[in-house]
Amino acid sequence: MLQVPFIRDNKETVITGLAKRNFDAKDIVEEVIALDDSRRSLQTKLDNTLAESNVLSKEIGNLYKTGKAAEANQLKEKVGALKEDSKTLSDDLSAAADKLQSLLYQLPNVPHQSVPAGKSEEDNEEIYSEGSIPELYDGAQPHWELAKKYDIIDFELGNKIAGAGFPVYKGKGARLQRALIAYFLDKNTDAGYTEYQLPHLVNEASCYGTGQLPDKEGQMYHDSRDNLYLIPTAEVPGTNVFRDVLLNESELPIGITGYTPCFRREAGSYGAHVRGLNRLHQFDKVEIIRVEHPDNSYKAFDGMIEHVKDILRELKLPFRILRLCGGDTGFPAAMTYDFELFSTAQDRWLEISSVSNFETYQANRLKLRFKNSDGKNELAHTLNGSSLALPRVLAGILENYQTEKGIEIPEALIPYTGFSIID
């Protein structure tokens, strides 16, 4: 959430920055400033009313002590009227604060100055690529055909049990999935991240804290009875570990990692581009989350990018990195880089990771602060990234490592799988 003082002091910067997202913020920004003016005026009136009431209450006490009951009773009537005024002002102030909060929730984060303007993924910038695309044998197949051929993923069984988008992993497919989770977690903890096991359901406050609400309400599964949400990503419970937390500057930086299943209602379109593991309602993901000093967050962001690069290098998968344009950058993010691997059998790029810096946007919602060297409370910066999302990594391995004899296992994963080929 953007801070009101920042909006007031940088009105044109906010409007211009949000225009990169194709978001016309002018009316909301003007309303935020006007409402904040009203809130400030109400607060001043309330403070003055309470102060006057306190002065008169003391005077009433002195009058009673000196035997001037009649004068004291007259002042009591005035104090009663002031209390009524203060209640009205307090109610008006609360209503103004709620309306202001609601307006602020409607404003996405201002993109970093280096983020290009753009309307959609078509306007994203490729900034890096690495790895050679393998040449497959004649008759190579996409992963959904390989899954059936080797009986390692059953999409029809998942459809029977739950519905489309809920695959069942079997045999070596299940073991490869488990191996990837363990491998990713080990890579992350070796890099200094502390492993967490996190809840798969979160409350409404957690969703507001990381920006999923109100922006992505329709994309999440919701249990209305207990008002809990199935997590769309481990970012939500992981970042909310630090909600309402005041850190010491010496505690920064903090890095955590965790594996969770993720649940999203957004899947549902049809066609080859969403077949198999390409888009699911339930999928597994390992996440990395950082809490950083504002002066260090973009250095940490670069470090997260390099960390994901190293994993993909070990898996020997061809990949590229995109800097997302304003129109494709997530609601709470200031900057996002997407990693994509090349699916040789599908002849297309598949997104496998997003790494984002949210700057103070999430921290402001979370009330995540640290006490700086001057002894003042300051908002921290939050970052997160997929390290990695499993379905499309698994699809890429099945397709890019297929041979006429079977599907070879990347060397880095063999200690985790206990086998070197699916045949």
C-alpha cells in the first residue's frame, strides 16, 4: 500500500508511474489527498475538543472543592456537550480513515523507474538468456503424452477425483516431484534461507497484507464458513510471518524458504497452451522470501536472480529472463523479473519463476518495520521469488530430457530420485 505522505509529496510521480500500468490514478490520488485533508481537520477538531473537555473537567473538580457546586454543574453540562461533539467527531474520523484505507487499497504499487511501460506480456523485455536448446529425436512428444506413455502422471484420474487441473503423480513421476522439492529446498537453505513449514490456509488479514486482496479475490479458493483462503502461493503465509513485527536493524536481512501446494481458480481456458502441466488449479512450489533494509533491497533482488540462475544451470535447462512491463507487473510489485524455460517438444517458452521487489508496499500493509540507526521506526522492503514452481520445471525436464530409450534425469537430481532414467 502506498503511504499517504508519499502520495502527497510525489503526486505527479505517482500518477505518471501508475500510467505505466495503464492505470489512471488521477481521480483516486486527488480523492486521497482531499480525504486526508478532511481527516487531518477532523483530528485537529477532535484533539481540541478533548483538550477543552479535560480542562473543564479539572476546573469542575476545583469548583466542587471550593463549594461552588452551582458553577460546577453548569460546566458539567458544557462538558457533556463536548463529549457528544467528541463522539461525533470520533465517528466521522473513523469513517474517513476507513474510506481512505479503501482508496489506498485500490492503488497498485508504483513501478520502479526502470520498468518499461506496456499493456501486456507482449511488451515485456528479454534481458538475458542462457543454455542451448536440445535437438530431440524424431517423434519426440509433449509432456502430457510422455506422462501417459510412462504412466507417471494421470490427468484423467485427477479429473475424476477433483476436476481438471488436479493431476495425480504416480511412481517415478511422484518421486521426481518429491526430488525436485527436496533439491530446491536444499539449494535455498545452502544459500542461507531458513526453511519454514507454513499453513496452506490463511485469514483475510494475511491476504490483505501481501496484496492478494482486494486485487485477486476471484482467483482464490475461499472457505466462507471460517473466512479462510487456500494459499495461491507461499508468499502469502511466508511474508505474513512478519506482519505487525518491529525488527532491530541488526536483524536484517532475513531470508526464509518454504514448500507448499498452491491453489488458484484462475485456470480454465482451453487449448494446447494450457494442456497437461502448463496451467493447474493445484501445483507445488518452493518459495524464497526476503526482508531487507531499503538501502540493500535491489542488491538482494539481483542476488535472488543469480540464485535462480544457478539452479537452472545445474538442471541444464535453457532459460531466459524477462523484465516485466508495467501492464504485466503484479499489483503489489515495484519490479518483477520472470524466468522462462524453453519447452522443446511444445516449441514455446514456459514461465517457471517470478522474482519481485515490493519495496515498502507490502510492509506498509503488514506494518512491518525496523528500528533504524537513528532509533526511528522505518518500513522494511519485502521481496519474494519462486525457487521454483514445479509443474513447468517438471514438464521441461520430461520434454527436454526425453530420448528414444526413456527420459533421462538431470545429474543434479539423481541423488534425490535414486534413479537416472524413466523408462
